[in-house]
Amino acid sequence: MSKRNRRYENAVRYGRCGMCDADIPLEHFFERGDVVSCGGCGAEYVIQALQPVRLKVQEEEQGARRKRSMKQGGI
């Protein structure tokens, strides 16, 4: 384990939920591009940056597109 990992192993960063204003804990093993959810309201966010923490709301369109393509393929 490198010095950086040992140093930040127990460090927890926090993002802020834009919907309910709750803190979202980001453990040391989360990386950019991971999806996290708010414990208060269940909103999902994609991690844009870790230093400083920036979160972006997960688009629901991806699921809608997937459903649409399944319907078109099944017809």
C-alpha cells in the first residue's frame, strides 16, 4: 500500500445533494465517473471530480433510451 493510500484510507469526503441538501459521503475508493446515491432522497449522481468534490445528477434518459430501443427491436 502506498503512502497516499495509507494517508487517505480513512478519509471521507462529502458531496452535497442538490435535491434535499444532504451530505453524500465519498469513501477513499470512489473514483471519477462512479455513481453514488443520496441517502436522504435517493437521487443518483455521477462523480465529476474528487478534489474539490463535484457531483452531476445522473441522467434518467439513459434508461428511457434503453427501454425505447428494446421496444423498437421487439416490434
